[in-house]
Amino acid sequence: MPEKIAITMQKGGVGKTSTTVNLADALRRFGFRVLVVDLDPQANATRILQMNRSDAPTSTDLMLNADLSAQDTVTATKIPDVSLIGANIKLASIDNALRNPERYPQPIQQLQRKLDAPDLAFDFVLLDTPPSLSILTMNGLAASDHLIVPMESGSQFSFEGIEDLMDIITVVQTVRQKLNILGVLVTKHDRRQNVCRAVFSSIQDRFGKEVFTTTITASTAARKAEFSGESVIQHDRKSKAAKDYMELGKEILGRLEMNPKKQTGETTAVITTHQA
Ligand SMILES: Nc1ncnc2c1ncn2[C@@H]1O[C@H](COP(=O)(O)OP(=O)(O)OP(=O)(O)O)[C@@H](O)[C@H]1O
Ligand SMILES: [Mg+2]
């Protein structure tokens, strides 16, 4: 069974989508097969990853249509060994659709039952969630084994709403006992700035060992990569943000007590060039 990891934080713009896409690329470079599930109606991960605009069924269809399996909705992406269950704006109304107890008696477990299917042949499933604590987000959490909580170090408001997220996790654990926080990830970090250092140390005070040692550096390469529809590792492998995401992949494998299936470094760089 794949390790399922939701990247979640209801605060907007903290790096959920960037982390999902880049971690997917990092993990596949360590030799793993990765599925990204886009659970955000903004569909940013879908836009970055998808090959062409497609009519393939989306995560909305997967959650609402009992006959559809996860495998039926998987599409290939621009990144080798990374697949996608995409989203579109229709996902914005799913909370309303799921508020129908006759049709959906277990509204927050619609996705869980699909992603727990034994035929899902991936090593990792990464779920990008929207900036809300909605039934949709709860579906993402209930389908996951682990959470990564990104927090922006450049904002003194990073902690806002964190207790509400913790409450939602407790609710979801009633239907997903194993759900745990794999780590808190400090994003858009700039060691030179006082505010970043101060926020980083208060995040450490609050979460202790849960905070990943790896932080993601604030970098223009990350923004440019998004603009050109690539992971930052594809866009500029030598950039600090690209190295940070590779390091994060390694730290996550360590926390999950897994070993890379493939060594990265120059060998992978050559392979990647041939594939591209
Ligand atoms: N390390 C980074 N350095 C600089 N900019 C970054 C970095 N990571 C992400 N960004 C930029 O910050 C913005 C928000 O990032 P992202 O979309 O990943 O956040 P999000 O949490 O998914 O947002 P939303 O809540 O809207 O889904 C994007 O424009 C992205 O390019
Ligand atoms: Mg996002």
C-alpha cells in the first residue's frame, strides 16, 4: 500500500502546492512511483503537472461517483513516474453535493474508500488540499496516513488558525486512527531576515521535533518554475529551493524508515536529460 501524505494548512499561499509538486519530483528521483491528487478547486497542481488540458475524470468525479475507481481517474504528467488525479473549478461545490446524507452517509470518507483500493500501484500518494477547513479538506485528511503542515516563515500570522486545524485532525482521526503529523515544514525561509528567524524559532517552540530540519528557501526559482509549469527541480536543479526539496524527500524517507530505491546526483541528472 502506498504511503499517503496530505499537504495541508488552511492558510492560503503557504506553499502547499509547491511542496506537493516538488516533493513528488524529489521522491520519483529517489526511485518511487508517485501519485498526486489535486483536491483544490483552484487546480494549480493540475495546471503545473498535466500534459494537456484533458477531459479525464477529476477528483470531484472520483468522490461523487461510486462506480469510478482511483485507477480510472489517473493520468500521466509532464514528470516521469509522477501521475495525477486532477481537479477543476467544479470541485468548489463539492461540499454542497456531499451534504446529502441519503446519498453520502459518510461524507468525509468518499475519497478514503477510493484511495484505499488495493490495486493502486504507487509508492506515495501526495494530496494537495485547498486553503479551507471544509468537507473537501476533511476528505483529503481522512484518506491520508500522514500530514505535512507547511508554514511560511516570512509572516508573523503563520500560526493563525493552527488550533482549528488541530481540532479538525482530531475529528478526522475518529475515522482514520493512523492519521499523524509527519512534520511541520517551514517554507519561503530567508535566514537573513529577522522576521523569518523569529517565526522559525516560535514554530520550533510550538512543535519541537515535529518541525522538519529541512526548510524551503524563499527563491525566485520557485516562482519562475511555477510560471513555466515545472517543478523547481526541473527548472533549476542547482537552485537552493530545488536542493531543499531533495533534502526534504530524504528527511521524509528517514522519518518513514524507508530507503531510496535509487541514488540521485549526477547519474539522475543525466537520465533526466535523456528523458526530457
Ligand atoms: N520557496 C518559495 N520561494 C518563493 N516563492 C514561493 C516559494 N514557494 C512557493 N512560492 C510562491 O508562493 C505562492 C504560493 O505558493 P503555493 O501556491 O505553493 O501556496 P499554496 O499554499 O498552495 O496556496 P493556496 O492556499 O492558494 O493553495 C506561489 O506564487 C508560489 O510560486
Ligand atoms: Mg495551493
